Amino acid sequence: MKINTIIYSLILSVIVQLGYAQKAKVASADKEYDRYRYVDAIVTYERVAQKGYKDEKMFQNLGNAYYFNAELEKAEKWYEELFAMNKDQEAEYYYRYSQCLKAIGDYGQADKMLAEFNKKSGNDKRAQLYASHKNYLEEIKANSGRFNIADAGINSEFSDYGSSFSGNKLVFASARDTGGVSKKVFKWTNQSFTNLYSSEEKSDGKLDEPKHFGNIINSKFHESTPVFTKDGSTMYFTRNNFLDGKKGKDDKRITLLKIYKATLVDGQWKSITELPFNSDQYSVANPALSNDDKALYFASDMPGTFGQSDLFKVTVNGDGTYSTPENLGIKINTEGRETFPFISDENELYFASDGRPGLGGLDVYVAQIAKDNSINDIQNVGAPINGTDDDFAFFIDSKSRNGFFTSNRTGGKGYDDIYKFTETRKLACEQSLTGTITNIETAKILPDTKLSLFDEKFQLLKEGISDTEGNYSFEVLCGKTYFVRAERQECQTKEGTINIAKTSGKSELNLALEQRIKPIGIGTDLAKTLDIPMIYFDLDKSFIRKDAAFELAKVLAVMQEYPKMKIDIRSHTDSRQTAQYNEALSDRRARSTVAWLIKNGIEASRLTAKGYGEFQLINKCADGVECTEAEHQANRRSEFIITSM
């Protein structure tokens, strides 16, 4: 973006050791630099640099001059010179250099600079975002390819940007020649100050020849970024600090930006007033309205800003007053630039930022505003909206999926150009969580099972019932963690957890329920019914361990419930010892199990026991056969066969 952004305070002292002539030139350039007249500063700096003079501070200022004038490819050249002289720079220079490297497509070197920025910057939000999104290019790639874009058909060879609809007219800012006798030039860019223009949208969707918006709103300074209430009666717009013929300045005698309000009366915009939270000492710009026109969003570098500019909002009260500005917080704002907000009809916040991992310069991002006004799921909208240069001032019609954005990308007609687009696929990451409920023992499907969906804090979100095929489905958010609980009367309640992918698609979580009420009879193995995999004994030992006692307590409870039940205890080993040894060991273990049950109140007449050693293996793992530990363990088992009830 080469014009009319929020002006960022950069007070850089001159510490250069020059000959008298060179020193005078650099001093003059620094003066212009500090007053934001970057085009003048660039010329002077480059004249000195072309003579072969090298100075760290000059390279900083020259790189910054191009950087803040949004000519990142040219800034890269001077930051390269800066780092060639001295790699020990402040963290901010690593970040700016990384952005410029992205502009020339060198993402590998850009990531190296971001990594160094991460080391130097401590708690900087931009560093944290990079550290947590090192695969950001893959994430952006997944979001890309969803737009068809084209020139809007209204651009000039100058800057055209920041559009909004008023009825069927697209209203935007332009630095094209207003046709006046005296052409006032903004020294930052050597272009005319911007005025508002409008272009009527014809029935075929094309835009008519732009017309000057009129001299009531337009002044001899900047006007830009208009937004209109739903009924078309109120307009908010950005203008330099100028009202009723009086120009305001800050303590450094710089004219900053303010938001103004105008009212439509008999077809004319009148009653232009500045908003009460404006100030001569900081900029307020780029207004946007909520769907109900009751909240006004904007960008500012007012006190309490985290970065170079932050997004704020105020409540528009019914009596025409405004609440105290509220910073949208660190969820949105970084130490970089957040600007050009827009609220869609689907309550999405679109905004431009250079403080987040992106493709270069300002990128457009989108976040969902929840019912409680919290901000969720911030994503880069991807290419072709975003590219290596500045991309900003995005707005979209939620029904038609058509909209406009501004970019200073290569191939445009002017310095900044307005592009139209159609969104072919929504970004909203859509995930469906599905699964099948079955019986763990029989694998039979279980219809009519109650399903409950919980978030990561175990707050109940949704409930449902499995269908006739045992299937369930919940619509969920991408990138979140969920718990699914399955309940039915005859089964033990089971809960599963799943992390949902960050891309659209389906996630699957099947749940197999264990029968809580299980039929038993003569021949039933209580080890299987009670899920007793084996009774553990220490190596070459036959006394009952504590963990084995826990498993035997299950058998004890069943036998106490059924006083006439008799069982045959069968102990098995694997084949890794002699057959004689294994048979004797298993027999001792079986009898040790009987002794434990008798000690705990079961009559001896209800119990029989035998050790089978390795003579009833359930797999191939006989002597001399190579097997895994898991296969050997399958053979080390205990059986509790009901012989009478």
C-alpha cells in the first residue's frame, strides 16, 4: 500500500560520519524522513549511496523509507546492504528484511530472518506466531485458489483503493488528478492527495466511469475508506486532520488522520463532524460497521496500541454518542500493522496485517466473531487475494460471494489498484465428526446409542442417537479437541477423544462398547466375561501379587453373587522352558489361585484346578518357533470355566 495508511512514528537520529557535503545531504534527507516525506528522502539517500558511500544508519533509513512506502523489493536491496555491513541489528530489522525477502519470493531466507527475529524479540507476538506456525506456507496453500480475480475497471495510473458500496455505487479513494487549477501534492508519494470517487454498478456487473464524489466531503487533503450505514443515511470516512478550513497538527507539526461522520440530507452529504475519540496526537482511520450498525471498527495508533497500528471498536449508542475505544486485543493485534477492517454479513472480521506469517507485505486475514464477541480461528485467506506485495481493503457480499480488494502488486495499472473477485469456495473450515458404535465382543452394530459431544473443557455441546446402522455424525470446528461419550443401558459408558484436523473434511471416531450385563452359563470363561487377560505372577513364582488379587476379586464377587456356582481354574504358560517345568509351574499357580479364593470365603468344594503348562497353546508358538513377546503372552493365560450353577 503506497498511500494513505496510518502514519507510523519513526524518530531516527542521524549518527553518520560524513564529509561536510555528504553530511548536509543526509541531514536533509533525515529531516524529510522524520516528517514522512519519504520520496524526497529516498532521492537524497540514493544520491549519496550511488557515490559508493556506506553507512549503517543511512542503509537503515533508506531501507525503511522504501519499506514504509510499500516498495518492498527496493527496500530489500538496502536491507541486504545493511546486514552485509552488520548483522547485529535490532529485532525489528530482521522482521522487515524477512517481509522484503518474501516480496522477491525468497521464502527460505525470509524464514531464516524470522527465526533470528524470534531469537531476538523475546515476547513479540509476531515471533510467537511464527514459532507456532512454521508450516504457515502449507496452511496458506491449503486456503488458496478460492477466488477468481480481475481488474475492477476503474483504476488510474495513480493510487486507487479502499472501496465500499453506497446503494449501487462503489465509492473509493483515488489520487487521480482532480482537475483543479492548483494541484496539491502529497510529498510522501509525490502524488495528488486522495479524494473520494464513485462508480455506478451497471446491470451486467461492470462499473461506470468514476465521478468525483463532490466538494462537500472532499477537501484539499486526503479522504479515503468510506463506509455507509445500512439505510444509507450516515457515512463514516477517513480524512487528514482538517475541518472547516482548519488543519490540525500534532506536537511535531504533522497532520495525522481522523474519522469523520456525515449525514445524508435531501440527497446531499452534510453535517460533517469528527468523532469524539479522534486526537491531534495520533491517527484514527479506516472505519468499518458491524451488521447492525451498532459497532464501529477502526485502526489506530492511539495509546494502548500493541503495535504500529491496532484494530479497535466502539459502540454506537442510540443517542449518537460512542463508547470508549476498545482494543480488540492480542488475539488480533501484533507489534506490526493491523488495519483496514471489514465485517461481513456472516459476522466475519476481515483485516490486513503484516504482523502475521504471510506471503509478504500486508496480507488479508479473516476471523470469526462469536456470539459472545470473542475472536476465533484467524486464517490467511490465501492466494490470489494475497501475494508478495500489499493486499488490503477487502470486502465481500456474503450472498453473491462477490467483492473487491486493493493491491499494489506487479502488473497493475497504478500505484494501488482495486480488483474485483468472486469467491468460488468458502474458507470456513468444515469438518464432520462421524463414527460407528459397536459391541466390543461381538462387533455387532449398536443402534439407538446415546452420543454426547464435549469440548476440551468438557462442556456439553451437542447430543444425538446412533442410527439403525450404528452411525453418528456431529458438525465440528477445525483444529479443536473433542470428547465423544457413548451410553446405553446394557453397556459400560465409553468416552473417546479426537483432535480435529485444520483442513476441511471428515474425522472418524469409532467406539466399541463393552457389555455391562453379560450372559453366563455352564462353559462360560469368566476371564473373558470379566476381561481378565491373565493372572500375573513373578518369574518362577506362584504366590498371588497385588495386581493379580485385583483380577481375582472380580471372580470372587461373581461367585459370591451365585452361591451354587462352581468353576474349574486352568492355568497356562508359554513354551519358553521345558514342558515338565511349565506344567509343574502352572499347576502350582492354579492351586495358589484356589487357595486365595478359599482364604477369601469360597468353599473348596466349589473349586477345581489344573495346570496345563504349554500343552494348550492358542497359536503357533511351540518350541523352536520364533515368536513376538505379544504372541508368547497370549499363551500365558488363566481360565475360570463355569462347571455348575
